[in-house]
Amino acid sequence: MAVRAVAGDAAPAVRLLDRIVQSRAPLLVARGTQVVRLPGPADYAAAVAACPLRFVLADPLTRVCAALAYAEGDRLAGCLDLVHVPARTLWVEWLDAPRLEAAESAFGPAAGVAGGGPARAGVYIETDASGRRGRSRSFWGPADGDAEVSLAPLVTDFDLDAEHDAVGSIADVFAGASACLTAADAGGAGLLRCLRFRFDEGWAAYYRSECATAQIREQVLRASLATVATDLPLLFALCLLLSSRTRLPERRPDLARLNRRRARAGRVALLDHVELTVPIVSAYSTAAATDAELRRAPRLHHVRGHIVRRGSQVYWRVPHLRGRAAFGNLRARSVTLQFESSGRAPSVARRPDGPVAPARRDHASPLSGGLP
């Protein structure tokens, strides 16, 4: 079984995928005098362990994917016809802070972290044979320690070849129908048309019994959408980078020795993975040039990484230095891999108090738009 991953700069002791695989306790919630079992991370332990591909994104790669995913225009939306999920089942994981930094850069402070400590997030994806239709479940938990992992109540369905179709009202969503998000700009609309969000059957039944008013249902739906709405755009950006002709550098850590120690201690083995990082050109040398060349050349400056499409081919232009050092350096230019955007984050309804509130992921959805 080929198992690959994209690792962070400083690997945590136990990754989110390992916490899920090691989950054993069911998710139980009190409802009146009864105890109800709801879908939780333990229900996906076997599925994540059996994934043929498991990706753990490096922080720089997370920033790049988020910038591609959240940028306005058609940087990502214009390449969706080239996106294919590379396996029938797939796990993708990242540290959420770099993604939120890219979202804040694109949409303003409202899209940043609203509270809480560093978190890791991940999605488990199932697709058809084409890799263009499927569904995903979102997970998250604290970045450090062995704290509890949360599973989002919403299932995200995606169809990269979908046309516009009817969606249900808020009341219909709690009865099993799907919701969608809208966007004013064409690029955002082209991306969001592929996504539909629906409650897991168990969570839908729970919310129907606990949400007494239409206002509470709308608050729960909006808060739940905020936890998952931006995950698949990041995944699509990653798939686009993986399909480009520029390969990302790989490193395969050896976990055999560590897992032998864990086995002797009676602990579950950590899952194998391949670390994959963003290629960055750190050195620059200037060649001898004529006076005419020096007059035409720009000053030495940094060029951010970006996607270039040529027909059916996609190229990843690595971050690099351009220009002539003889003209000086542009020190004021940011070297952070981010795309500029004038959009603003939407307002998300207050998370309701009480037992009906969904599991929290401490940020607002940075996708522009709202419920239709």
C-alpha cells in the first residue's frame, strides 16, 4: 500500500490522523433522560488507517494552498477541470494557523482565529473512480498533546462537474437536504457551485429534537458551515499543485525504530508517511551583463510562488529571485506566499448556547458570500 504524506516543519508527537486511529470511545450526548450516540472520530478510525494516501501539509505548503484557494479571480476556479483527487480514499491534515494567516491576509482580521490555542485540522475524503465526485468529513483538535478530536456534524459533498441545482431551505437541511454557499465574484461562485453541505443523519436527528426555533436552527447551520466551508477549496488547491509538472521535494522518515518502542510499551504504531515540502530557491547569483542589459533589467526582487496554466498543463512556479543585483534589492517586498484580495469575510451568527451548539473550530469562514 502506497502511503504518502506532506509533513509540517516541526512534527508533533502524535498527528491528528494517529489520534483518530487510536480513538476508541464513542461520542455520547445526554438528551433528557436518554443517552444518544452520535457519529464521532472513533467511527472513522479503521477508515483513516486503511487510507492508501495520507497527506500532512507543511506550514509553507498550507499557506500556498490557502492562498490559491481563497484568492479572488480564477486562479483556482479556472483550473477546476484539471483537479482530480488522487485516490478513492484520502486523508489530508494541516496545522490550522498558517491557513488562517492566509485567510486573514485575503479577507481581513474577521477571518482570523477567534480564540483558543493552536489546532490541527484534517479531512477524510471518499471519491468515485473519476476522482471528481465524492464527500468529505472534517476533523480538528489541539495541536499539542493527546487531547480529544472533534468531528464536524456536516458532510461536504463535492462534484467538480456539477451544474447549478436546487437546494433546500434551512428547515429542509435539518430534514436531510443540502445547503450551499454563494459568492459575489465569479471565481468564488465557480468554486462554491461544486460544494453541498448536509448534516450527518445522526446529527440531523439530534438537532431536530434539540433546536426549538427556526432562529436556533439557522444559528446552528451557520456555525456548522463556518467549521467546514473552506476545507475542500484547500484540498482542491493541493490536488492542482500535485498535478503540476513541477514535483514537490519528498523525504521519507523511518518510523520503524519508534514503532518498535511503542509496541514494547503496548501503544499503537504511528502511521507511515512521506514528507513533501514547497520548493524554494534560496540562493541567487548574478552573471556578468552588458550595460544595455543592466539598463533594461529590474532590481533584484522576490517573486512569489504561483500557478501558470498552459492548456491542459499546470506549472508551479517556485518562489525565486528575479532581476539584477547591480540595481539594488527591494527589501520592502514581502516574501510571504500570499495572494492579494479585496474581499471581506462574511458575518457568522453567534454560536448558540446550550447543548444544541455544534463542535467549535475557532474561526469564521473566510469565503465571501452566504446562504442562498
